[in-house]
Amino acid sequence: MPALGSAASTPSAESRRISDDVAQARNTAISALNNDRFRVMLEQISDPTASGALMTMRGDTAAGAGTDFKSAQSSYADNSE
């Protein structure tokens, strides 16, 4: 019969899963911060004038300024090269 202390020191499956998720999130964040394109984008949106402009942007659906999925996807692909 195991002692009470040894059962408490063994991490549960849920505890290990949470720990793994935290480690994975940390690695993803570090990877993103080391990515030059991400760093430049972050600098641009953290600029007070740029973030103010981003907050006020909205589509003018009444004037037909909406974008369909294929057009947005194509534009994204063009800009990501």
C-alpha cells in the first residue's frame, strides 16, 4: 500500500496535460516573437496612431465594400510571399 505522501507527489494526468499545454504555449509565443514578420506587425499595431486607425476600421456594407472569401484569400496569398 503506497504512502499518502507519494501519491500526492505524483502529478495527475490532468496536471501533466496542463503543464504540457503551458509549455507548448510558451514555445509558440517565443517562436512568434523571434519571427521578424510578426515582430514588425506587432510594432506597427502597437503604435498609438496605427492602433487607433485599426479600431475605427469597419466595412461599409451599404456601399458594397464587402470582400468575398476567395478575394481575401487571394490577396492574403499575394501579400504573404
